[in-house]
Amino acid sequence: MSDFFNRTFYGNTISEWGVSLLIIFASIILSKIVYWVFKNVIKKYTQKTKTDLDHLIVDKIEEPIVSLIVLSGFWYGPNYLNLTKGFEDFLDKSFYFAITFIVFWFLVRVIDALILQYLTPIVKKSSSDLDDQLLPVFRKSLKVIIWTLAIVIGLNNAGYDVGALLAGLGLGGLAFAMAAKDTVANLFGGVSVFIDKPFKIKDRIQIDGFDGFVTDIGLRSTKLKTLAGRIVTIPNKKFTDTYIENVTSEPTRKVEMVLGLTYETSHKDIQKGIEILKNIDTESDYTSTPCVVYFESFGDFSLNIRFMYFIKTKENYWYEAPNAINSLILERFNKEGLNFAFPTQTIITEKG
């Protein structure tokens, strides 16, 4: 039996291969135990404390710790074997890079959780809308910076000359810049949106044939929820070379219509119709600025009254107001016997 375990494969005995695999397997078992302890012991304890900070940190450190245990097993197990110099160097460099990745992964998780837990509620309570728009951008930018540092430090810890790598990238910098010109244009567009503030989150805007409410403003793109309920992603460079109509910023919304009455309508009834429209505008809670009503013209088959009124800029008023006012017009005109005209034609024939 001892002869079997002493047999050599790829420079190591079977017993050495077995110990290496056992170390890896033990690290996986240990990670499961640690995960169970975090979930059933440590988290239950932190939930009973007065502060949420300890529970937040424990929740975010759990997965990196478990990953670190497994990673250690996959590093120490193969190192127990007699390996070639090249493979040992590769294993060590990979381990150092992975360690750096796990550390920065933990930092990203904790920082992001702290922002959501403590900074986001403060921003939501503030009266300014600018910080509401900047916070998501700040979170994304911070993550990009941290992960960039993680890559640089990880490569440096793995033994690579980061300065030489960055210098080598300079040769392809021009080609990269040409390929990324749209991305750069979008970034500048995002900056201009934050500086000029042509709209903010929850504003209704119209741009490039789209009409909807702004749900998210990022550095690269902006998301609209259209009136049909669909999400449209618009590159920010569009906002620098396209006209934007901010519907929400309008002080009032003008609604204009022409009411055609039959030619049998008397002058007195025309004036009665005008007074009815003025009264509807005055009594309505939907309107603000005094309306404009006048006897406009003699149409082909109707006497036309032009009615312009102005809706207050409140949520849902843009469709609730016309519904309420049109209903009142129909009801009161019918009550007063004012008949609406429809296309008619009178044919006069002469007797031969």
C-alpha cells in the first residue's frame, strides 16, 4: 500500500497530491463553517445592538472573508507540491492579485453601503434637487476610481511594472481615443446637463421625438419613462446638439379649441355661450390665468367661438383638466339649447 502512495506523477507522489487536494477541500469546508457562523451567530448578535453600523460591516465583510479562505486553500494546496519555477511564480502573482481584488471588493461594498445607509437619506431630505442628481454619479465615479486603483495595485503586487504597462498603452492611445470619441462626447454632455440644468429628475421633457419623465441622469446617458410606460435611454451628447423642451417648467399649459354653433344660433345665444365658457374657466380649480374667449368667424357651416384657457402645471392636470372642462361645456351648452354644428351642405335646385 505504501508503494502505491509513493508512486510519482508529474514530480509529486500520490500522497503529496492527496494532501494538496485535502488542503483545498478543507478550505472549502472551513469557508462553509465560517459562513454559517456569520449567518447564525454574529449577524444575530449585531441585530440586537443599538447601532446599525456593526451589522452593516459584518454583512459586507462576510463574503470577502469566505472568499479569502477558499482562495488561501487554492494557493497553499498547490504550493505544497513540487512545482516548476514558472508555475510557482504564476500562482504567487495570481494569489497576490486576487488578494488585492478581495480587499478592494470589501472596500467597495462597505463604502457603497455607508452611502446608501447614511448619505442617501440626508440627500433626500434636502430641498435642492441637484444633490439628488449628483449622488448616483458620485457613487458610480467612486466605484470606477476604487476599481482602477485595485487593478493598478493588484498588478504591482503581482510583480508587474505598472509604469511600463501604462507607457505601452500610450502607443495605442490615439486609436483608443478615436474609438472612444462617442463616450467622451457623452461624458461632456452629462457634465453640461449638470452645469446648465435644463431639466432634473422627474421632469417631463420632449427631445428627438421622445416625450417622457426623466428617471435617471448619468454621466453617459439619461433615462426617460415615456407616456406609454417604456424606458428610453438617450446618450447625453444628444442634449448638446438637440433642442430640449422642458414641459414641466412651463408656468401654464395653453389649451385652444374652436366651438362651432349652428347658423340658427342668435347673437344673444352666441354671447350666452361666451359667458358660459368664461364662467367655466373662473369656477374651475384646474385653470389659472384668465381665459380668452371671442366670436371668431363665420365658418362654412358654423358660427365659431374660439376658447383658450390655461391649465395649472400640476401632476395629471394635463389630461384631467380637458376632461373636466369639456364635460362641463357639453353639459351647459346642451342645457341652454346651444347646438353644435356639423358639416352640412344645402343644395338649391331651380325649376326648369
